[in-house]
Amino acid sequence: HTALAYPLPLAGLLALSTYLPLRSGLEQHVHAANQQIPIFMAHGSLDGVVPHAFGELSRDRLLDAGYQVDWRSYPMEHQVCPEEIADIGRWISECLG
């Protein structure tokens, strides 16, 4: 949410095992500077802290709002795994390349 509202362009948004807290009022809180921000979202399918469905709903809301979202789901809990770290590295390289 904070990255979308930031008034200066950002290279990208990395969102791990999280959700969008203001789905219903999204358009009122975002700034045009980051309307085209690339977004990488990753979530563990077995996450017991932040339900996987919250991440999926947030992804869908962002897609509906026109954002580019690279969504990844991994068979893990509320943690990171080697495959996710490799995917993050590739995504960062693409954003900064």
C-alpha cells in the first residue's frame, strides 16, 4: 500500500506473504508516479500466519486496478524457500536491468 501511494517512481514492489489492507479504497490512496510499478508477490500455500487467500485476493485486486503482478505461490509456510529466493533475484535483476 505504501509503495503504491509513494509520490516518486519506484523500480518495483516486492511483496512477500502479505496482503493489501485497503482493497476497497485502493484508487483513492495510490499515486500516479507508481501506477506502472512492476509488482512481485509471493506467498506460501501453507501459510498459517497470513492466509494464502488474502494474498490471492490482493493480487486479483491489483490486477483489476491495472497493475502488473508477477504472482508466485510456493509449498511452504510463512517463510522463504530457495526457489523463492532465486525467483526474487531474477525479478530484481529484470527491474534494475
